[in-house]
Amino acid sequence: MSFTPLLRGTLVGFLISIPVGPISILCMRRTLAKGRLFGFISGLGAATADALYGGIAGFGLTLISDTLASQQSWIRLIGGVFLCYLGVLIFRDRPHPEMVQAKKTSLIKAYAEIFFLTLTNPMTILSFAAVFAGMGIANLKGNFFSASLLVLGVFLGSALWWFLLSQGMGALRAKINAQRLLWINRISGAIIAGFGLLTLRS
């Protein structure tokens, strides 16, 4: 019994999560505004979506991947509009003098939002497929155990990155007052909306 797919999946999940984009900015801003837990749970939404797309690539579900790729224009349109919407909301958000911890309901919402946003980039499947092929983990169709370990590894690797990011940003939170958070909201909101506009143009 080999756990190599688990280790490789963990490495892939970690590396694919690192590039800075709208998801990273959202999670960093949420950590600064509402704490480490809120930022980490948000990141788990991305980790879940990464694992889902990694599973499609790892299990060799070409019908699903081809369908998503063919409909990417509509999916990206929805994601771009949602990014613009979130960007405007964040830009207009005025923080309270006392930044409160997130409630359970808002944690679920934060997780769902990031999960949805990550899913609106179906080309992630191609990224996983290319990386898997480059690492010698081609189609694992028919090997359910190895493919399952690979998907679990992708989730764990991605979750590890979001944990480290939320912990790092959380360490800065004590230095952030309401006035600084207001400017963070404006800058991050503008950047996120900008990503949304770029998505709509692509």
C-alpha cells in the first residue's frame, strides 16, 4: 500500500493555492477584519473546490471536465459578476470601532462564498491535469484508492496554505485599527472588483 499519491497531492494542493488572486485577497481581508478562524474557514471553501477539481482530473472524469471547459464563458461570467459585487460591498463597508468575532452562520456563508468563487474557474481542472501529468500522476481511473489519496492530499495541501496565511495575517490584526481597516477595505474592494472586471473581459 503506497501513500505516495497522498504526498504528491498535498504538494500540488499547496503549490496551486499560493498564487495571489481574488481568493487570497478576500481571505486576507476577512482575517484582518474578523479574525484567524474566519479567514481559515473561508480558505477551506477554496480547498474544498480545489479537491473537487483535483478529483475530476485525478479520476479521469473527462466528460465532466470537457463539459465545464466548454461552458467556462458562462461560469466565468457568473464568477466575474459576483466578484464585482463583493468588491463593491467590501469597498463600501465601514468597520465598527470594535471588530467582533464571526458568528457560526457567517462562517458558513464565508465558506460557501469562497467555495462558489473557486468553482467559477473551471480551467483549474486543466491546471491539475497538467501538474499531475508532469509529476507522473497521469489518469488514475480504475485505481480508486490511489485517486482518493490524491484528492485528500490536494485538500490537505490547500488547507495547509490557507491555515498558514490566516495565521500570518492574524498576527497583524492587533495592529489594525478601524481607520486602517477602512483603507484596507477600500483597497481590497477595488482590487477584487478589478479582478471581477478582468474576468468579465476575458
